[in-house]
Amino acid sequence: QSALTQPPSASGSPGQSVTISCTGTSSDVGAFNYVAWYQQHPGKAPKFMMYEVSKRPSGVPDRFSGSKSGNTASLTVSGLQAEDEADYYCSSYAGGNNWVFGGGTKLTVL
Amino acid sequence: QVHLQESGPGLVTPSDTLSLTCTVSGYSISNGYYWGWIRQPPGKGLEWIGTVYHSGATYYNPSLKGRVTVSVDTSKNQFSLRLTSVTAADTAVYYCARVYNSGWTGDFQHWGQGTLVTVSS
């Protein structure tokens, strides 16, 4: 199984919106609505931000939203804030009881 | 609030076996949920290693199958990872984690702080 493809970097100014993509295949992202997103600040454990494409766990601001089209899932951060600067990882169910992560995107708040 | 803590050697010799334990507090593993191991090589992305259910059922990343064993000890409220025949490529921060709901999923909501394991002679 191959890692999901994410852009290495993304950026936006405070208050703006930024979208991070996560591209898989018809065997993972395209086949299942089990895409999750994680936020990771330097030296910290990942934080669970989104599941089943667009559902937010309790406590995650509604500035974060998720979507999917075909083999590509997306995480949109609206109203960017300084604390949103972090690495973001997507993951997807890949069938056969397997899960695959993306390579990660470094989000910079300018 | 569930809390997870990894423990084990920080340095492993090439070709040896990496062994880590995750101690869970604030929740009894025997009550359910899936528990997993994820790793992150320095400066790189996350990789799912494997998951265990409280019953002992296990699921592994195919790329590591044959080298990895995840087990659970409900009496100690712990679960463990064993990775055999390690190489430098297995150097990573290893995280233990619990999924977000009681069904089968690989979406991890609760994470340990992670422990760095270096494979070197």
C-alpha cells in the first residue's frame, strides 16, 4: 500500500482560508468515506481533527471542515489563526483491515 | 480521561527485536475499543503499524507483516509492540493510541506522547 499524496506545504495569512488536499486511489480514499485528518505541532503527538471525511470530534473548532471528491479528500481551514500553523496528515481506510496515512503538509500562517 | 504512556528501550541494535509497552490509565482495556501503534521516522510522516482489540484480535500493516506482533494484557491494562529484525529504517518515534469509537476503525483520538527508538550499533 502506498502513502496518500499531500502537498508538502501550504500557507495563508491570518483570517484567510486554506485547503489541503489528500489524494489516494480508487482502493482507499475513493472507495470509502473513512478519511481522517490530524494536526501535529512540533514535538507533539498528532491531534485528531476530522473523521469520516467531514465529521469533527468534540472540541475541534468549526473553522475546520472536510470534504471528498473522487479519490481526493480535502481539509479546509477558514479564518486562519496563528495556532493553526502545524503539520497536517490525512489517513484513509484502504480495505482489508488496512489504514494508510498521507505524507503530511506543513501549514504556514504568514 | 484516557491516558496512554509508551515505555521501552530507546536504543536497539540492528537485527535485534524492538519491544515497547503502552500503559493505559483512565480506561480499562477490557471494556473494549481498538488500540494501536503508529510510528513516525524523524522528519517524516506517520505510518500505521498495527492494531489490537481487547479480545486479542490483531491487524497489521502489510508492509510490516511477518516482523510485527501486537498483543494485549488486560490484567496489566497494557498493550505491546514487538518488531523483529530491525534496521536503521525502523528508527522512529513510536506512538500508542486508542481509536475514537467502539467500532472497528483506524482513526485514533487518544495518543501517547511518543517514544523515540533509535536503531544503531
